[in-house]
Amino acid sequence: MHDIVFRDALIVDGTGAAPFAGDLAVEGDRIVQVGGKAAAGRREVRAGGRLVTPGWVDIHTHYDGQATWDPVLRPSSNHGVTTVIFGNCGVGFAPARCEHHQALIDLMEGVEEVPGVVFTEGLRWDWESFGEYLDTLGRMPRTVDVGTQLAHHPLRVYVMGERAIRREAATAEDIAAMERLAAEALRAGAFGITTSRTDQHMTRAGEQVPGRYSDHAELMGLARALRAAGRGALGLNADFEDVNAEFAWMRDFARTSGRPLYFLHFDRAHDRARLPRITAAIRAARAEGLALTGQVGGRPAGLLLGLSTDLNPFILRESFAELATLPLPERLAHLRDPATRARILAEEASPRLLRLLPPLSRFIATRWEGMFVLGEPPNYEPTDERSIAAMAARAGQTPQAYCYDYLTAGDGGQMLFFPLANYATGDHAVIRDLLCDPHTVFGLSDGGAHCGSICDGAIPTFMLTHWVRDRTRGPRLPLEFVVKRMTSETADFMGLSDRGRLAPGLKADLNLIDLARLRAHHPEMIADLPAGGRRLIQRVEGYGMTMVSGLPVFEEGEETGARPGVLLRAG
């Protein structure tokens, strides 16, 4: 007798094959039958034509700190994710010396927008080396499986101290030490190394990150560590101001390491030729046999702007900023005062406050045509008519007055969507092209990061609701294609051969989904992080069950309390 049988399911097996009807049976932590008529089960779930898919494998998250205190890891786990990989964008917390703890907290706060006080209270710091950090992760029973990559910035700080924070060039001795420690981390189980070379990543004080300008010799040291390990990849974020120069060192890295290299793949509204240049450079590198890959998301990279979030167009005005720390009801009362309203609307963005934001985010001060009412259900492919500029024009108001009144209405929970990248054409045509490009891998949920301005940990649900079922402004994508992108392809990219597909003998990580009922609600702010830290979440309907290693961890949106998740070590 099987432990669990899903009867009469529509099976989407993660391989890209067309969905098919049948039963799926699980014994222990393994799938034992896919399709056909299964024997009896101790528990039988009447799927009734609902989807059964592999669990989502999310390879771009930032749960580096949260995973040390939180066994559940929402908003990924309640959106069907069964495996998360963090340590992305070059930021993390290992290796770390005691004297550098605050610098690493400030770095994570600046780059990934998690309040520093959350880490100050939440992190136990019972590690110094990367291997000891993995041991800490491995001791906690958890809901989903977790794995991590070695982040370049803390590695650099560990070796170079204040010289790294000042972005000084690494010496030959520094490079040798980083190479040795990187090789040790990879042997201990890191899934790769990540770094950042973008002006969008800044410390809390507005400084560039330690590895922003790391030179060729330093990067080749990391490449040699990957070659010595024989596994793992380099992941990075870069501005690609000079595409030829970036790709020159990236090709050298791929040749030296013999390993894949992936980078965040975006367009830019101010440089429409950027994306074609990068895509052509990927194809040229592939023609040389070099495994360069663009990592792409399923919707525009953008910010949520509101009174309950960290950012909005008025937060950069001094009079508004003075009220920003007040509880929302009290703040609303002040903002609705006509004199306060008039004073704030008369101000311009403060140069002092502008300097604290990354360059692209500064446009929230003025780009009214690029801000859209999010709505319920959330609309991430809005038309121009939903922009603040257009709605203000129809109402006969200035954009700033219309926006102010919209945000201060009701309970203050209304939000705007402000796309930063991959929305230059005003629709998702570019994103569809990127998703269909064979030289890309799916990612960029950023689960665990940007707690007050982004909620893309829910993006796997969006992939089904928007791309498979609901999109009206252009072609949709086949169900089996979307499922494959989020399961077998991401698992294979990270070398996780035991998951991402529904097949006998593979790990029983899966989702039972009512596609017709699937819905992610408007983001909301909760305060459940250490020290009362806030974060955005999205409630979801339509997941009948999420299973990890044969145990249901969520049923009908409710946590079961099961903790089958483990630390994954590469290799």
C-alpha cells in the first residue's frame, strides 16, 4: 500500500511534456508511480483534475539571515517553493569575523533592504567560516530545503578588512587567501560564488559595495577555486555600461573556471539597445563553447510604492520624511491635514535623501508616467491609462496631488507599481522573449529581500496565473513550458538531480494546484521579523497541497507543522 495517492490528477511532470491524466503515488520521501491507476494509499487525495507539479526550485533568494531563525521562509514556501538557494548578488554573512558583523549587516541592509535591526536581533553569529555557517543552517528543522552560495563581498571583507570596504585593490596575498577560502567553501557544499558589479547595490551609507571594482586578477582567483572544486557557477549582477569589457573578463572567467557563469539579464528604458547587445554577446560566447547564461524574471523588476511600504514619491521630501517613522494611522492623520498636504506638495525631492537611493530608484521622485495603480488583483502589466500621470490628467489634477490623495485615502494600504527594468515597451513582450530564450534560466524572485518595497517571492504563482491563464496584452505561455522553467531547469542548473521532475525514484517534492482558483492577493505589510521588523507578503489561494520529501507542509494555504526540509550541500 502506498503512503499517499493523488487520484485523477492532471500531471505536469516538469520535463516539458504535455500534461496527462492519471494517479501519482508516494512512498516515504520518494515518488513511486506517475500516471495510470495506482494501488490503494493510506491517504488518498481526490485531485479531480487539479494539477500535480514538481515543487518549485527557486535559485535566486536572499534568505541568508532569515534561514538561521525562521524554519518556514514565507513568502516562498506558501507559494509552492520547495527548494530555495540564497547567497545571491555577492551579499551574505559568511565567512565573518566578529569585528565585521555590523559592516555585513549594513551591507545587507543597503543592498537587499532588510532593516539592520532585524539582523542585529535575529543573527546568533555562531559561525566564522563558511563551513560553520552551513553547519548552523543544517541544525534547524525546516519546512523546505535550503542551499546557499558563497558571497564575494563578505569573503573579501574577511580577507582584507577595512581595505575591502574602501574598495582597495586586492594584493597577490589577498587573492591567494580568497581563492583558498572559496575552494574550502565549495568543498563544504556551496553551490557556487556570487558577486556584484552594479551601482544599484549600495551600502546603507550610500557607498559602493566592496567587490564593485574587483580587478581581473581577483576574479580569476575565484575562477580557479571553481575549477579546483569541479562544480558550481559564478553568479553576478552588473550594469554592462561597457558590454564588450564586461564580457571580455566573463569569457576569461568561464575559460579559466570551466564552469557556468550567469548574470541578471535586464533591459533599461534609457538604453533600448542594451538588451540586444547583451543577448548577442551571450550567443557569441555560447558559440565559443562558454556556458554564459542570463538569469531572467517573470515580470518587470520594480518597486511597490505606498504609505505602508518603505518607498513612495513623497518619502524624498523632507516634510514627509519627518513623519515617516510614525505609526500608519497617526501618519495618515497628519498627512490628511490640509496644511501638511500643501507643505509637502510644495517641496521638491531633497538632494540629501536622493543620495541614499540607488540611481534607478531615484526616479520615483518625478516619473509619474511610470507609476501605476497596482489594484486587486495586482496588475503587473498595466497600460499607460493606469499611470498616475494619465489618471491625474483625466481628473484635472497635477500628478503629485492626485498621487498624494490616492495614497492617503482609505486605510493607507494602497500601492503603486513602479517598474525599473524590463518594461521599456510598456508591456511584457521583452519578458516573454527572455523567458523563451534557450540561453536563459528562470530566477530573480528575491525572496527574503527588499522586505518593504518588493514582494516577488510570490512570482511562481504569478507565472501560472499571468503567463498561463490570464494574460490579455499578448501571447501566453504553455503550462508545461512554465512548469519546466521553474522545476527541472532550475534544479538541473544547480546540479540538483533528485528533484524538479515527477518520476519514480525522485524526491517527492510536489504541488497540488487548482489553476482555475489560483490567485495571489494584493501585497500586505506584516511585522513578524525579529525586533518587530516589517515585510511584505502575498496571501494566496489555490494551492491544495505543497509536499516536501513526501510530507505535506501546506494544505489549503495552512501550514501543517511538518519540518522535512534540510540543508543541501552541493556535491
